[in-house]
Amino acid sequence: MGSGKQSFLPDFCGVRTVLAVVASATLMAMVLALAATDRLQDFWQDFSIVALYIQWIGLSSVAWICLLKRWLGRMGHGMAGLLAWCVIMLMALAVSLCATWLVPLDLLSGVSRQELLVRTLGISGILGALVLRYLYENHQQRQRELAESRARFQALQARIRPHFLFNSLNTVVSLIPVDPARAEEVLQDLADLFRAALGDERRMSSVSQELELARQYLAIEQQRLGSRLKVKWDLEKLPEEALMPALLLQPLVENAVYHGVGASVTGGEIRIFGRFRNGIVALTVSNTLPQRQEQPHQGGNHMAVENIRQRLQMRFGDAAGMHTGMVEGRYQVRIWFPAREPDA
């Protein structure tokens, strides 16, 4: 196992990890009790003893790994895994020795103290190694997914459509003789857009910042498309300071302009909805589509949509998501995620 800056071990001080250990130990105790019980009427007695025995090993191991998490976090994966395995073995040894001293022989179901010690160390060593290996593989998989997401984001940064840049600059050139102040505003909006697009994908933005970025982009396109671009906003008391991944909304609005409005001779309409219900922020971008006789822009920015989906998943897990499809004759993209304040 190679070293890494982020430990593959989860937070053993967290409630979820403790509950997972308790549940796993209980299931294991049930399996062992079923396998060792000769008569089913003795199952609950055997199960209670085995469960208490395994719970002590599991919870004491979790407590010590929690106490050592600072040192484990500074080690390489191999050394951290070895130390965590040694902690499990030491706790198994300590609990088994205490059991052999304190538990009467008639409760050991005919197992000698030496045999109990050997079985405990053997089972703990094998299961501990398997669990640590699983945690490492799970960590590696998450790192691969994160690397892929970052690569897609970097590709998205490099994908800034040349036509948008050229058209924006042409718009600025045309505005300079007639409205220099407006030309300066367009350039400022363009600079803000590129600053956001070329930023670090790991940074968090806010709902208000993402909405402002979308407004700046639409203001630039409004100068170019004029009356062909119609925009309707419907935002209902959104938590403006709630955190969300940067550059999430603007690419969806850009897709709507490019494929829905720019591809139509007569133009089209874009609607941006925002709702906040039960701690969940939902943002929706919908656009009209070109008429059948009109030639739509070929291809699509599936990479941007998939990148947004992955970044939502990486940041919020199953609490966030994305849905795309046709709704009442319009193409619609809806994203949702839990509201998190900056100090959360």
C-alpha cells in the first residue's frame, strides 16, 4: 500500500462508523452463535455471550484507533494499516485474557481458555485484515473517481467554446464606438466568467455567486442575440449563502443558449427556476428547442452535464442529483443539493 496525504481509514470517532461496527459485530455474533449452538433453545444465551464478547473487541479497537487518528493520518497507507491491525490484535488479546479470567468455565461451552485465546486472535486477525483491505480498496476507488472528476473539470475548462469568446469580443468591438460604458461592462462580465471557469474545481461557491455568474453570462449573450434571447427568472427565497460547487449553473445556461436559442433563427426562451424545500436547493434550467425545419447545432455538451453530475455526487453523495429530459415540449435540466451554510 502506497502512502498518501489522505488516510484511507474512515473517521472512527464518528457516530456512523461506531454504529457500523456495532451492527457488523452483532451480525457476526449471530452467525457464530448459530454455527456453534447444538440446540436452538440455547441460541439466545450463546448469542448474548458471543455478542458481548465481540462488541468489546470491536468498540475498544474503534476507541483506540480514534485516539490515534492524528498519528495514523500522518503515516503512509501501509504503516497506518499495519498499526490499525496491531491495535485490533492487542484489543482482541486484552479482551480474551479478561474473559478467560472473569468468565466461569461453564459459560465457555466446553472451550478451554487457551483455545478461546487462539480462536479469538485468529478470527480477529483475519477479519481485521479483510476489513482494512476493504477500506483501502474503497479509498482507492474514491480517489480514482475524484481524479476522473478533476480531469473532466479540466477538460471542461479547456472546452470554453471559441465561438462564445469570439462573438463576445465582436460584441465589445461593436459597442466601443456607440456605448463605451456598456462595452466596458461586457468586458468585466467576460473577465468574471473566465476567472470562474479557470478556477480550482475543489473550491466552493455560493448560490448567490452562481446566480450572478449566470446573469453575467446571459447579459453578454443578450448583447449579441438581442430580442432573440428571452429570459425568465423565477427564484423563490433561496438561501443565497448556501454552499455549492463552483461553475455548476453557468454551463447549464450556456447549453440552453447554444442549443435552444442560438440554433433557432427566431430565437427562444430560457427559464431559470429556483426553489428551497425541506433543506434542499433545487435549480432548474429549461429552454425552447428549434423548429423541426431548422438545423440544430450538432452534438452536445454531455461532458459538462456528466461532470456536473459527478461533482454533485462527490460533494453531497445521494442527497444531491440531476435530472435531464423533455418537460412540456422544453428541454429541462434540474439539479438539487442540500443547503450548507459557510460555517456548517
